[in-house]
Amino acid sequence: MRGGLERWKRGVESRGVRQAIAYALEGVCDAHVVHSPGIDELEEYSGTADASVTRFVVEHGAIRSDELSSGALRVWLSGHDPVTGEERGKTLLRSDSDLLLDGTLNHPKSYSIAAMLHPEVAAEFEALQGRIRDRVITLWQRELNARRGHGGSIRESIAQLEVVELQHRRSRALDPHIHRHLWLNIKVRGEDGKWSNVDSRVAMKFHTVVNAEGELAARTDPQWIAALARHGYTIGEDGEIAELSRAVAPFSRRSAQIEANRVQLIAEWTRAHGGVRPSVEVLQQIDRRAWAMSRPNKPALVDELAWEAAVRDELAAIDPVLTEERAQCQPPHVPAEDLDLDLLAHAAVVEADDRSRASSGRFSQFDLRAGAIRALAGTGVIAEREALESIVETIAARARSLYVRLSSEPDIPGHVKAFMATDTMRLKMRVGRRLEAMAVPGRSLLPDELRRGASSVDDLKRLDGAQSAAACAIAGTHGLVAVTGPAGAGKTAMLRAAHAALMGQRRRMLVVAPTRKAASVAGRETGADASSLHALLHDHGYRWSRDETGAQVWQRLAPGDVDPVTGQTYRGPQRFPLDARDRIVVDEAGMVDLQAADALTEVALETGAGMAMVGDTHQALPVGHAGAMASAIRHASAAIEMDTVHRFHDAEYAALTLQLRDPRDHDHARQIAADLSARGHVRRVDSTEDARAAMVSAYFDATGHGRRVALVCGSNSEADAINAQIQQHRVDAGELDSTRLAWGRDEQRLLVGDAVQTRRNDPRTGVENRAHWIIARIDPDTIDLVSPTDSGERRRITRDYALDHVMLAYASTVHGIQGETTDAAIVGPDVDAAGLYVGLTRGRHHNEAIAIGRSDAAVREHLADTMLRGTTEVTINDSARAVAAELRRAARSQAAQPGAPFAYGSDTRGISL
């Protein structure tokens, strides 16, 4: 199941209540579109005064339901009993207080297509969603909690909670999209009889289990699987109905075009009516008009039967076989007694470990349970949910031998990330040992020796003391050198000097980087040989793949072995042979994951080559497990901190970014936030919508003055939302032609003139992962790209490549902007510490953070919290301390007593590390 859990806020003057009621009674939404289509004013919905929604009350595991009118829904949302009007505990009236939690039951689109084609499948799909709903809301009542006591330190079990269900049949694009919303009221009744707010932090973290339960039901529910089989359908490995999966992409592409049509029509209507927002009746007409615009010879207004007929016609146009009746089939079925429970236990831990990368390898019991459920879902077993519970418990129990507990506390709440996979622990320790073995003491060059090898005396004169010391260390004989420094510290100039000095000694410097793009830039700017890190490792025999549990497995070929992928004999390193006089320089080393670092250190130890890790642990982290750079700093025989910033024209701001990079504590972070605000680097807004509007406005302000601007977001979904707004604004302004388009990754619309990013290396066309481009031309089979900084650099890609690997790039995440330098940078409100720091150090002339808050003081507090979020845990004891801190923030049962401090070695079950 692909649903999320979103927080609805009360809003200014309870605006969120009005939006929620409007949304509930409208009856149409698009759960896969980033912008929730809520309408601002309840009064626009006067025509739906007699509409109602279903409320479910869960009390001690029992479910009952009733109907709420629009008036009763308003009372319910405002924190009162909808029947008696009695207030349920203290109501928080702040605009940023939670109103409800919106959980979406959002299944693959092929399910909705099957339901459209077959009434029996439609009925069984609705029944399946009903069973999932009952499972989810009873789990919420059992697993979530309220908080009591000073600072909310005591966990209170929930006796009663209430949920409103919204059922939607189609998207705004009027394509089949059956899904449901479960609105969990923030007010719950504890076992002590008192009403208070649910612990929303726990609910957000529990949603991984909710999604796993939905996936399990969709793949194992006997009634649902049998209904599909009666019409010749089966569930594929990707979760889609295999026989209908080829219809999903064409429908999704058309949906994207219809959404663009809709945005354009709303903008035209609003301009024509003096800025007034269209009413619900007008919006419904716009929805249908947008749908008809992409369907020749279709009426602008359609009734229900006409809509169903039109959708069936479109399916037949995609492939006539889709609408033909299929012969009944026998669904594949694996008996429960044939399951390999040990294999599933490994898969469960792999799933939990994959979700632990942002927390330095730590995961929770919720993560592990979700992993166990997903592992079981993919086996082919078919059974009632109650019959599967004992299997899930057995998988979780067998998984205990595969991870380590990082706290001696007896009572660890389910959401606290207090566990680590044994393999990840071993990997961390192995990389640490290898880095320690590499750290053979040597000598750095003397400044005079560096000058003798320099190609330009002027270049050396521009180096500051730290840059010179770093270059001397890299060009010296230390086995392991670590060079860290803030953004803009001049690492490239330092590496040029080191390369010249090494060449003077007839030694080679090989620059490797986590991406081919970064390696190409480093090689071009330093003059050294350069390669992506993975290309170097591949040349030295390493191969990586996923095993049957989903774990990434690294293997190494010996000379003479046959490569299992190419079938060719591996003959040893051909492109990048190394010897003891070589220096490997790892640029952007903070983005190197532990698996790659493990292989690289093995190569370095075998060949005797020296290594220099150059990067910053305070910038973007790797996609895999972090900690390699931080561990190198701890073990290096020569460690240099470059502490002067050369990028910015404002010296005072440069000094402030050094503090932003590494605040001492929360008080220091607050002072940094205050200084940023006082200097005009912070903009306060009231809502997420206002934050997006501010970022869009900043983009057009900068580009209107001929400046390059970086927009930095905390998530891909947020970047997608801002990208879509900027693109549509440019279409409305006549800057882009929406009639000549191509399709990019995740069904994004691509137009001539769009700023885009390529997301995969392609040697045939010469494009690199995360390289930025402008679309210059779109032809029937190809797309021409031009560099935004060099009009002479052009590439031609295929439309097929674009469909999988090209994304809009007006805004991007921290990984997309790492290493870029622009004129200005704007940072969104949802970033972590690395995103805030990287974002605020991209612009030479101006950098600004946008923060949501009801006051300037609240904004400064939020920024301070952000600065301290996301610290890498290098050692196991670092992780144990992080668990202890998380436990101090969590609500605990009243009977729980703090245990003794945990230190590594106290609970490792004799594991050989």
C-alpha cells in the first residue's frame, strides 16, 4: 500500500477546520498529487449541506459506526463530542496545533482499472479496503498512545479513538483511482478516562506498519485474490495486477496532462473574475473541461455512465485485449508450512536496516514489524489475516538473532530506534579497523617543497595556511589523510596544488567521487586523473547486487574468474591499476557509504596506495549508511580542518556559516538563528503553501535579474511540488509552450526551456547523474539538452531515457545541489541540518531560509532545532547515546524505571565482529 500520513493543522482562525469539511464533502481528490485540493471556505459548499461522512469509534478493540452531517463534522473536528457537544479535554487553538491525522489507503492503479472493468471486482475491492480499514483503526487504538505527567513523560494507553472515513472513486483527472482517507481525530480517550491529544510523533512512525498491513492484505487476502482469479488476474511481483500493468503508465501520463490543464483553467478563470476563487460548482466544471481537453470529440460535461464508458474506450484504445473477458485462472499459492521463516527473518531485518540509513543504522520495533509483514506479503501465501499473525510473530522472533539491542532499558517504546542489524554493526567496525590500519604515520611536505612542485607561484600565494597544510599532507607520505572544511573553503584550489606537488615527485593522484558528475568536475578543475568511486571498485573486481532477501551483496572477482553479468574473464585492474606511490583522493567523501568505503579501504591496503578523504560530515550524507568520513577523521594520521571560507563576498556572513556548520549546543544554535534573522537571511511564513509561494517568487525574482538561484527542499515530493508550480507559472506567462512536450521520471511534464536534471550516467550520450541542463529541443524520438552555464555543452538523449531518468530541476533536494555554486539560494522549511547548511552556503551573493512559524521567536527555535538534527553516529557507543536521548524524549509506561547506561559490549550476544 502506498499511502502516507499527513498532519492537518488548525490554521489561522481555524481555517483548517473549514478546509477539512470542504475536502470531506467534496468527494473527489487526487492522492498522488502533491497539492491536496482543499477549498478555503465552507460557504462554497452550501449545496452539500445534507451530505454526511461515516465516523468509526474504536473502543477497547470493538468498532461501531454512525453518520456525521456537515455540522456534526465541524463539532467533531473542533475537539468536541459531535452528539452532546461536550469538550474533549483542553483544545489547543494555536494555528500550528494538530487538527487530525490523515492516513491514505492508496493501492496500485491497476486495482482501480480492474474494478472499472468488472463490477464483482469493484465490490470485492471495496470489501478489501473495508477489512484493511478495520485492521488499521484497531491497530491505532492498540499501538498508539496519549501522554501524561510533567513534559508528557508518561505513556497513557488509548481506550477510545475516532476516525472519519472518506471514500473516493476517481482522481481529479477523472481517471479510475479508488482510495480512502482515514481521518484520525487528534482527540483520544486514555485508559484513565481523560481526553487529550494522541502522540502524533508515534503515529507518524507507526505508519510504516500501516502501509505494510495494506500490502499484506492486497497480496494474501483470500476473497480478493479469488475475485481477481475468476477474471484471469494475478498479482505481480511489483504489486500491480500483472495483466493490467501495461495500462497504468498511459493513464498516469494522461493524468499528468489533465492536471496541468486544470491548473491552467483555474488560473484563467481566476484572472477573468478579478482574483475570486472559483466555487465548487465551477471547479467541478473545470475538472471535466480539463479532462475533455485531452480527449478529442469528448463532451466537456459528462455524467457517471458516460464517464465509465469513456474510460473503457480509452482502455480499449491502449490495448483491445484489456477489455476482453479473460479465462478464470488458478492463483499461485504457497502453503504456509513451506515458508522459509529464517529467510523471511533475514528479509525483515534487511527492510528495517534500509529504513535506518537516516538514523546511522538504528531501527525500531515498528520498522522490524513492518519488515516482517512485507517479507511475508511477497511469498505467495494466501490466508486470512488472523491466520498470518503467528507467522509474523515467528518471523520477528527469529530476526532477534540478526540484530543488536543498543539499550539496557527494559521498556523500549515501539517507535524508538534502539536496534541495529548485526551486519551493519560489523560493517561499521570493519571499516574503522581498516582505516586504522591505513593510518601509517608519514610526513607532510614542507611549504618550500610544495612551492618547488607548484605549476604556478600565484596559485600558491592565494592559498591560506590551512589550504597549504592540507596540500602538503596529501602530497606527503601519510597513509591516511583527512581534510575537512566548510562549503566554500577552497578545496579545489588546494587539490590543484597537491596534484602539482605529487607530479613533481613522479607520483600519481587519482581523484574519485561518489558520482561521475563530481568526479568529472574534480578531474577537470585539478588536472588529475578522475573516476567515479564505483568505476574504480568495478575495475578492481568488485560486483554488487541484491540477494533473495533484498540485501545488497558485494563480491569480488579474482583474476581469471568469469564475470557472471558479462560472461567475460576478469583480468584484473585495467583502467586504474594502483601501487604504493599513488595517492587516492576521495572528493565529496562525506557522501561515501560504508559498503563502498569497505571495498575501497581493502583495495588501498592491498596495493599500498595512500588515501586522502576530502569532504565534510556536515553536508549531504550518502544514500547508504553514513560514517565513513567521520571514521576517517578519527583515525587519520594527518587530519586538517580548513576553516576559512572564500566563496562569499560578505566576510561576516562567511564567519556565520562556520558557526552554522557545527553549533556547540542548543543555546548556540538559537544565537546563530537570531544572527541569521537579524542579517536578513530568514523569512517567516504562516504555512507550507506560503513557503512554496515564497520559493516560487524568489525563483522568478532572481532569474528576472539574470541570476542563478538554488531552491533547496527537504524531500523529493516537496521539490516536485515547487517544480510543478514554477513550470506552470512559466507556461501561463508564455515562457514555455505546453503543446510540445515529453514525459520525464514519475510522469513529469517536460517542455522546451525547462530546467532539468539527468539522474543516471549514460556513456552513450555523455550525460551524468545529477547534471543540470536546459531542454533546447524536443523531437519525436529525442530531446536536446544544453548546459545552463556553458551554451557550447550540448547533449542529445532519447525520450525513453527521459521517461526514466530526467526530472524537473528548478528545485531539488540537498543531494541534487551538493557541489553547486549559484548567485543566490533559498532553503525550504522541511530540510535537516545538512540541508540547511548546504542550502545556505550555495549562493555567492544571497542566501535565505524560509521557516514556518506563528512568531519570529518560534521560527528561530525551529531553525535551532533543525541545526541539531541528523548528526552521524560513528561508533556503536555514539548510537547507544543517541538511543538514550531518544528514550528521554519518549513517553514511557509509569512502571518503567531508567536502567543503567548502555555501553557497547553489554548486549551483543557473543557476536564475532
